[in-house]
Amino acid sequence: MLVVRHAVVGPFAANAWLAACDRTGEAVVVDPGGDVARVLALADPGGYRVVRIFCTHGHIDHVAGAAETRRKTGAPLALHAADLPWLEALPRQAEMFGFDPVEVPVVDASPVDGETFRLGACEAKVLHTPGHSLGSACLLFPEEKIVFTGDTLFAGSVGRTDLPGGDFDALFQSIQTKLFALPDEVRFLPGHGPGGTIGEERASNPFVGQNPRRGRFV
């Protein structure tokens, strides 16, 4: 079974996730956007070991704590190669969005669409979902029917596309072909706010659901 916990971190109230295999104790941290001590404390009940770090994209609210998390855990950090320029621009991101100075993390792996890895007894699959950013990616646990969507898909909304590399048409295609291709009962866990099920969003999401409309989104 996959144990999932989260903390809301940073000035943009981003979700930082911990997902752990309850059989082996291996865990992955998804989007360590800050407050690293609180994020790593999620592993304490059960004594889970962080063996991987996965960033869904390179925006500062999802990677601000990545360097510290990597240093404290020794776990390798994964980010899609198309978002590496966002990491290089972290000092400018911090200045632009009012963050304290942020350390640029070392990236150990650049996963590609369809790549899989084992987290103990659980298998995870990377879904490249460009649109919010060029390198946005989701992390799917097929057997557990859980997908971490970063800022690609939210409950009742979708990620903004007005930052460099954003493209609404690409976002629409990513959600339709990658996320909405998943079974209805799959739970999605986003980068901000509450989650939900793929079936609910496919039916009712106002931007990418059955009756989509263009307009303002977060």
C-alpha cells in the first residue's frame, strides 16, 4: 500500500507530498517547495526513508526546498529536462516573487514520458504533461490509483499558462490525452488546494472537462 501525507508550504501555499511504500519503508518527496523540516517530518511516523525526490516542475514554489531536501536525505532529485532553465533562474524567481534567497539544487535525473521506477513494492510512472511549463510532469502510481499532478490539474481548475513556457493548448492536450485517459476512480493530488478524482474532473472541470470554456484560471 502507498501511504500519502502532505504539508502546505511557502508563501504560495503549495502542497509538498510524501508517498511511501508501507512494506519496505521507501518514500519519495514530491515538490519540496519549502519548510523542509516539516516536509521531512512527514516520514517520521512509520520510520519511512526518503530515497527519491520528484519535482513536477521548476517553479520556485515547488522547488525552493529541493536543495536542502537533497542534502539532508541524500536522495537523488528528478526534474524533466525542459524545466532545467527554471532552476537556473531560481535567484531571479526568488527576487520576482518575494522569496528569500534560494539555493539552486543539483538535478540527478531528468525523467522522460513513460519512464517507470520502483518505490519499494510500488511502481511509479512519469507522465510528461507540458502546458503549465514546458517540463511539467505528473507522477502516477497505477496500482494504487493515485497521480500527483503538480500544477497541471486542480480541483475545478487548471494551471496558469501565462508564464514563460506556458501554453493552454498544450495543457489541454496533456490533460485530455494523459490524465483523462486514466480510470475515473484515480485520485489526483495537485500542487495547490484539495484533490479529487479524474472522473469528477473529466465530467465537470470548466476548462478541460466535457463542456470546456476558456477564461480565467489559477
